[in-house]
Amino acid sequence: MNSNSENNKKIASCEFQDNLNILRQIDFFSTLPLELNKILAYLCTRDTYKEEEYLFHENDDDGQAYYIISGKARLFYNQAGKQRMIRDYEAGAFFGRLALLGNMPRIFSMKAINELTCLTLTREKFTKALSQFPDQMPKIIKAVAESIQGWEKRFLLHGSENCEACMHNIGVSLV
């Protein structure tokens, strides 16, 4: 075996371990068995986006979840033909978990603000891995429900009292 192939194996091994460590820190995956997380870590890809490159567009059903490893991304919403900036996401952000669970056309568009590297998992790969662990679906549903409830609690704690219209639009956790 030559040194190039040995180096490639070391890099792949380090990337796999990094992917596994990332997944185990994300609430969506953290309660899942190590064996399932290992499969998912292997199935994830690392994708790099150039500045101004889109990760996805409104109405896309890309079926992917993203974890930002480095860089920044900006979320947009098209309103009356104009792009309205919603918020920025930085390293450590995980989004798209609902897209892993079923068809979920995007309501928003997301693009890289600067060079962006994401750990990406597709619905197809997630579903295939999960089929080997069907008893784990209740944990995943619980993680999604807790995420929604946590979002709503944070919303109530941070500034919603100044937005009367906003108060009429919460209650998502009651769904």
C-alpha cells in the first residue's frame, strides 16, 4: 500500500469520527443508538458552497438536513417579489430535520454569505439507515416535538411581548 492511500484512509477515518462527534451533539440524533449514528456519520457528505451560492431555493424539496461546520448562511423569504432577509446561521447550526422525515418543500431560500461547509444528510440515506432501527422512530418524533416546543418557549422569552401580531401566530406546539 502506498503512502497516498494510507493518508486517504486516515483522512476518511478522521472525517468519519468528526461526523460522528457532530451527530452525537445534535439533539435530533443524540438519543439514537451509537450504531445508528455510526451509519449516519458514514452516509453524511461534506459540501462546500461558494459565497452567494444557494443551498436550496423556495419550493425545493431537496430532502436534506444541514449542519454548518464553517462559514455563514442567510435565510430569505420571497415576499411580494422581493427577497426578505430572515436571519443568519453560523457554524454549529443544524436545520432541515423535518425534510428528513418526509416531503417538505422549502418555504425559504438559503444561500452562503461566505464560503460555507456543511455536513449534509439526505432523506433517502436517513430513511434507509433508520429502516434498520425501526424502534427508534419514537425518539426521533420526540426530538422534533421538543425542538418545536423549545423554539416556542424561546420565542416567548425573547421579545414576543412587543409584537401583538406575533402572539396570534404562536401555538405551534399545540399541533
